[in-house]
Amino acid sequence: MSAVPNVSQLPDYLKLNHAFQQIRNNVRTTPLLKSDTLSELIRGEVLIKAESLQITGAFKFRGAFYRLLNLTESQKKQGVTAYSSGNFAAGLSAAGQLLDIPVRLVMPHDAPKSKVNNARRYGAEVILCQCNKPSREEAASAMARQIARDHGAVLLHPFDDHEIIIGQASVALELQEQLAMSGKSCDHILCPVGGGSLVAGSSLVFGSNTQVWAVEVDGYQGMGISLENGRRSRAKGHILCDCDALLALEPGIANLDIVLQTGVRGITVNPQKSHDAIRLSFQEMNLVLEPSGAVAIAAIMDNPALFENKTVVAIGSGGNVDPDKYASIIQA
Amino acid sequence: MSAVPNVSQLPDYLKLNHAFQQIRNNVRTTPLLKSDTLSELIRGEVLIKAESLQITGAFKFRGAFYRLLNLTESQKKQGVTAYSSGNFAAGLSAAGQLLDIPVRLVMPHDAPKSKVNNARRYGAEVILCQCNKPSREEAASAMARQIARDHGAVLLHPFDDHEIIIGQASVALELQEQLAMSGKSCDHILCPVGGGSLVAGSSLVFGSNTQVWAVEVDGYQGMGISLENGRRSRAKGHILCDCDALLALEPGIANLDIVLQTGVRGITVNPQKSHDAIRLSFQEMNLVLEPSGAVAIAAIMDNPALFENKTVVAIGSGGNVDPDKYASIIQA
């Protein structure tokens, strides 16, 4: 672990735990499943935190629910607008429905149908953005800003937001409880990273005995490059990749600020490797993971020596994948 | 509920709970997941108890582990033999490995590869039975008897066994705890039924305020016919059906004895309907179910009026399915 220079700026354990207690009756406690195959591979213990079984099929519901819960009354009336490649969209929609807060969403035109439908099912208004330039994220973001202005709504960023990071930290607090109940602690936690809210939240919870890893895919390792450079840096993108939730080119500012202080390390996998992780999760654990949700497992499969003899938790962060895509992956 | 004539013969709550406490640190607490789609369908609340996420991918591990744990020391040394179409086989193998008890298994030659591999992975000796007459179950059963005799091993029946039923009852006790924690009770529980250990165990736990249902597939409704006739009766079989864990032609004697006393009701679904339930579980909940494991959900989809305005739990009893099969179902 590197030194922690500006601890006072970071939300403390009390604040994180208060947030967890605020939302825990509205989020699902997701199971922590041991993988025998991966445990044998590293001659240690590998546990999968199955956030694919969270409400709306991804951890994103947690941060969205916490964020909406803490809006002012007048903000709740005006509603919120956001852009998202999918899982935040569904999480925000479901949270909005539960709390009776209007949600307007901008989504990329090529977002998986299952994710678009998921959002609409929860009563959100979905606007598809046709533009890919300078990147699909940035085009959709600009469109969302305009819509928020038009409606006097609060514009939410799917990850670059302190309150959302605090909400996502509930994954790690719940995990800590589960580990403690079975008398365990963990040496490593691997988090799939798009913009970095899950990894930032997790790194706030776990202390220096646990190494938190930011797992990204080749071409989209904005967080990894930023960690190396010690400042916000941009990945190149432009690689075809079905990890649709991990395509952010650079980390959130708030997120990077946290992970630079907490000593997170970066690791990158080939997106094809997430397919191996999907097959393993299906065959051994009956767990549906989407390509983005399986990269933490892929990182272990790809680098077993890094984790030898250790207790390792991989977060299976989401499971929303179109049936044709999933079928082709498990049959390969 | 019908009257309960011979209550004294049934294991009481204390015994059931003692068994649950004996095994609970070795079994997984499986999540209870609300289905919004099914809840809307019945205008009530439908919860899925996801035993597909149990160790070895099905509830069968519970009964097997409890049964082996309570063998005498000399029995543990000699080992056990059993026949099973698959999920009991894997559960017994894993339990044997954990408790260091030799396991010899007879399986039908056409059991899904995933189930055969599952058993072998846990160190069991697997013997495939090529014979289908008078039924694949009965041919395999005769072979298992012979092997047990040859090795001086305890012959286990996969379901017609009081101790195994008591072990399976832990699903219902765990469910009761989960419901109580969220201040809920349930009006109906639906259990997939092969020989009837899960439904018998569940019916011992829940009182007269909860209707327990035995869900079978057309052609293999031995339990349903037996409940109607008030005595053990035999289904016709001979229908092509991919619910490979539900093909027993008649219920276990111990199992039927219990369910006749506890007022279980029977319900039958077309095996094709389980495919609809599999698709729903995949799309809405990221849950892999096998055809046999999805019939309780199929029964709700098929008979929504029966459950209108109620709180209903469907047990998703297993999720071990070959990838090609699963791919073809979710793409249909």
C-alpha cells in the first residue's frame, strides 16, 4: 500500500456504514460463492460476490438508490437525468420507481436490448443517443446535460459522484460482514472498473491488509494508466469489445482522487478472457455474468500466481446480457 | 389442509431444527429473490428460493450431507453406494469428499454430462448403467444394490429415506428465517418433485397457514396420482421429457407417508413450460435453472389465478444443465 496523504477528505467508516444501514433493507444481500475450480487454481480460496443477483442485475442499483434517497424534496419532485451504457440506467430507473422520482435516461443506441428494456420496465423515459463522437459516452453525456437543463432536473453522473461512490461501498461493507461471519478475512478484492465507483467505494472500506484491484479491459484501461501516471489519463479505446459497461475512456475525477489515496492497483485483461470466466461461472456455479461482470474472475484465471495461497474475492458485478450473446459464449 | 392423523410418527420441529443447525455451516444460505414479473402476474408477491446456487448446484447436497454426517463410524469407513439421475449424485459426492467417506454411484447412461462430471470432480466412483427396463431408475437401483452388497457399503436411496428428508427440510427452515427477517409469511410454497424428499421435508416445516404444492411434469406425476388415490400409485412415464431429475414414476414410501399427513397438494405442468420459466429466470433474475429446477415457477406462470394476491415461494431446486441445452432454451 502507498501512503495515504489526504485522509481527511475521504468519507470515514461511520459515514459509509450509515449509508449502508440507510439502504440495506432496500438492496439485496447478494451471496458470496466459493469457486472450487478457482480455489484449486490459486491453491487458496476464491469467493465470488454475486452482484449479478442484485436488484436490476448489477451493483449499480445500490449507488443509484442511495443517491436518490438523499436528494432534497424539491429535487425529488423535479426528477433526475443521466446517461448510462446500461446497468446504472436500470438501477436508477428501479430506484426512481421505488422512491417515486421521475427518471430520464440517455442511452447509447447500441446498448444491449436487455438493458434498454430493463430501464423502460421500471418506468424511466429512455432516449437513445445515435452519436459516437468523440466517444459514445461523451456524446450521450452532452445530450443528458441538455435534457436536464430543459426539465430543471438534477443531472446525475453514473460514477463520478461522491454520493454514488458511497452507495457502492455497501457492496464491500456487506462483503466484510459475510467474511466476518465465517471467520475469514480477504487478502485481495478484484473489482471490474468502468469509471471506478465500485473500486473507489470498496477501497474506502478495506484497510491496508487487503489489496483492492481495479480490473479493466485492454484498450479501456483509463484507471490503470491514471494510477500509473498519478493523474487522470485517457485510454485509447477504439477496440471492439463486448464489455459494454467498461468502455469509459478515463476514470471519474472523484473516483481517481480516492483510489490514488487508498492504494488501489490496476490490472488489465483481454476482453476475450471474460468469456472463459463466463463459462466457468455458468458451469461451476450456475451464475449468469455479463462480459463486463466477469472480468474480475478473468483476471484471476489469467494471473493465478499473483494470488497464490491467498483468500481472494472477485466481484461478479453484473449479469445483464442478451440471450443470443450469452448462448454463443457458453457454447464456444 | 386435511386433518393430520399420525402426527406422532413425523419428526417434530425440534428434530428438524437440530438437523438444520448441524449442517448450516456446511451448506450455503441461498438467496430468496423477488420476481417482479411473476409478482405482477399474480398481483401478489413471488419469491424464488435459488437452490440452484447451493453447493453442487442443487438442494440435494443438504440431505446428502446430513445423511452422511449421521452414519456410524464403521459405516463411514465402508462408504456408501447410491443411484441417482444426477443432482443427488453430485451432492453425495461433495458431501463424501468433505467428510472423507467413499462414494460409489450408479448413474443412467443418458444423464447430462454436466451431472456426471460434477460427481467425478468430487472424487466419487461413477458407474454408468446402460439399462432402461423396467425404467432407467429401477435398473440403476438394482445395479446399486449389487454394488453395495459387493463392497459391504451402505446403500442409500436418493429420496425414500427419513434422514434425507430431514436434511432437505433445511431449505424450508432457512426460508422461514428469511421470510421472518423481512416480516413476511408465505401462503404457498411450490416444490419440484421427483421422488418427493424436498416437498416432504418442506411440508414438515410449514404449518396449516401455508399450502405446500408438489409440482410434477406430465407423465411423471406419481406423487399427484398417489395424493389423489390416497395410496402409492404409479405414473405411466414414456413421455420424452428433459426434466431429468423428475422422472421417478412413483413417490418414495416415506415421502408419501409424510405428504399424505401434512396436506400437500399436487399440480402438474407440461415440461415445455419449464422452458418459459428458464427464460424468465435468465432474463429477469440472471439465474440459471435446469428444466427440472424450473417447474415450480412454470406452475405459477401456468396457473396465476390459483395464487392471486398471495405471497408465493417457488423453489428453484437446481441449475445443472449442459450448455448446448441451455443455449437452445434461452434462444427459443
